[in-house]
Amino acid sequence: MLFTIALVLISAFLAAAVAGKIARLDGATYPAAFFRAATAFATVLTLAAAVATALATVIG
């Protein structure tokens, strides 16, 4: 379980870093790029929580 949590966090951090970098390459300011990165991070965590909830419901 700890490994899964670490994997989800690493994935969220990578998605945030990529989103921030793409935003900067697109010409966004630093605050805007940070906001996009934070949004991507929160989205990955929300998606992981939704999948975990669905699996918990199906498994039992």
C-alpha cells in the first residue's frame, strides 16, 4: 500500500512538473505556470482517489 501511495505521488509530481514546463514554454508567467502545475497535481490526486474508491466498491 505504501508503494502505491508513493507511486501516485511521484506520478502527480511528474505531471505537475510537465504541466508547468509546458506552460512556461507556451509563454505563461511564473504564477500562471505554477497554477497550471498545481491544477495538474490536484487532478492526478483526485483521479487516483476516484479509482481507489471505485476499486474498493467493486472489491467489497
